[in-house]
Amino acid sequence: MEMRTLTTTVGPHHYVFRYAAGQEDHVVDEVMRLADDPRADFGWPEAARMCFEAVNAATAEGPGADSPARRSRL
């Protein structure tokens, strides 16, 4: 099982999300929950970037990501 990591630093805080490939929906839910928490020093701009990175990694490495048809479109 491939593990993926998303990280960001906001002020003195370091946020690290580790998740299994294919579990992007769960990490996106947690990132959004954290952004919605007024106690966290983690806002929607950070959440948007991290969600984009998770979804981008999933689509870039999804089924057929290295197929000849996909490579020809790159």
C-alpha cells in the first residue's frame, strides 16, 4: 500500500497528513474539518492548497496514469 504525505507550515505549527493512496476523500474531509475549526491556526487558503495537492496526486497516479494514451497527451 502506497502512503502519501501532505505537509504545510502555518506560523509555528507544522501540519502533516499521512494517508494511503486511494483515501484522498478522507484526508480532504479532515483538512476541511481543521480549516473550519476556529481553534486551529489553519485556514481555508491552506486547506484549498492541500486538497488540490491530494486530488492532483490521485488523478496523476490513478488507473492508467502511465498508459501510452495518457503519455501521448502530456
